[in-house]
Amino acid sequence: MSGGTAPKVAVLMGGPSAEREVSLSSGRECVRALEAAGFAVTTIDAGQDIVDQLKAAAPDVVFNALHGRWGEDGCVQGILEWLGLPYTHSGVLASALAMDKERTKAVYRAAGLPVVPSLLALRDEVRQRHVMPPPYVVKPNNEGSSVGVYIVHDAANAPPQLDDVMPETVMVEAYAPGREMTVTVMGDHALAVTDILTSGWYDYHAKYATGGSRHVIPAAIPEEIAEACLDYALRAHQALGCRGLSRTDFRWDETRGLDGLVLLETNTQPGMTPTSLAPEQAAHVGISFPELCRWLVEDASCHR
């Protein structure tokens, strides 16, 4: 970083993915926090001219506030490595692994972490027949923010009629009943367990609309389950090779005790919007949003 003057931070936001609006919201919040923390900040709406924009901005550090494909799957990370620009969050391999839900599960299994059965199937095949016994969930294998999620209930007579926006290959996984919980990992420390309460599925609206969900932190759960969530989230972060901040989501069927706890996925670029979970967990353990953003900038590097 530059000496004597405030480090120059370029915040990458927006981009072309299905999560563009969420990224813009995250980016705006991060810009305000970084300015409050004393950094000189520029913004870059990531498009095909991203290399030219980065060269023109000449930042000391790149703060990656992108979500979804291209910004969260190793693509932008590879560009930043090529340009030799220190950046926040996870590197190329961890980002690519975590964005691919089925490969994430393979890493979880190898690390001894509990998951539900799943498979990859062609979109047209899923439309024609039940590729696994209901109840099950169908979702893109490489999107986040609950984009394109279909729940097939146990009483469903017909397979789901997926829309054409769904990719040609989709992930199908056994439905995991119970409570939705999440844990943020910051560096080498799991912060807290949040219990996410909604009137239905924790979908895109529930995640980002004001009042779409209610967060109970710390979760009112047995100590054994809370400790397992914290342990599993840190192990997932480490097994995938994550850096900086990550957030791992769980389902817990409380009727089955510890056997009812499963990991769903790990997000290497957690949302930083006003309703997001990672900043809320940081605040719970005494880390303000500007402090969190400052830590991410100070943690930034290449070769991640």
C-alpha cells in the first residue's frame, strides 16, 4: 500500500450476473464504510472493460463486492492475479470450488462434513421425470442468493417445469427439513450462529427485502448444535481454501439432534447489504461495519 497517504481502494460492484442489484447494494454500503474508515475510494462497475478501468484507477487494493458468476467464481480473481493487484476475499481456486455446488459438496464429504444426497441432471430430464424421490430441491449449480430455486414437495405428482432461464445442467438435492442457520468465518475465526426465520423458503426476497426475514443471533439452539455449526463452518472455510470472509449455510432438523445438521453451501463473497448476515454477525461480536471493511482491505493480497 502507498505510504503517507490514504491507500487507494477500488470497489468492484455491479457486473453482469443475475445478482447485479445485490452487488450494487453491497458495493454502495462498502464504499461508505471504507470512506468512513479513511480510505480513498473509487468504484468500478465491472464490465468487459474491467482491465482498462482497473489500470486507469491504479488502486493499491481491490475490494471485491461482486456477487454471482464472473465476480465470485474465480474469473475476476484470475484477472486481479494477472494484474498483480491485491484483492479481498477468496482466491481463484476457492472461489471456483465454492461457486460449483456439487464440487463444494465433494470437498465437504472429503473433510467429513455432513451433506444431503445430491446429483447433477439435465434440465430437460428434470422436467420429464422425478430424478430422485420427492421431496427435493432443484437449483442452478453455479448461482447464489437463492436464484432459480424450485422446491418439489413429497406430494408432487409431476416433476417441476423449470423455466428456460435455468442452465442446461442443474443440481438436484434431497430436501433438508428444519431450521435455516448460517455462520460467518472471518479469517480463522467463526463469529456466531444466526437462526433465520421466514414465513416460507429463504428465497431472494427473504434475503434482501426489508422485513423479508428475521434473524435471531445468537441462535436459540442447544450448545452442542451451536458448537458444531461454528466448527463445521470453519472446517468448510479451510477445506475449500477460503480467505478473508466466508459464510456457510446450514439446515437443522431438531427432531434428529446432531444427526439432523447438514451443510448446504459456502458463500465466498457474503452480501454486505443493509439486510445481510455477515455484517450483522460481525456487529454481534463487536466489529463495526467500517472496521470489518478495513480488516478486509488490510487482509487483501495476491496469490490467495
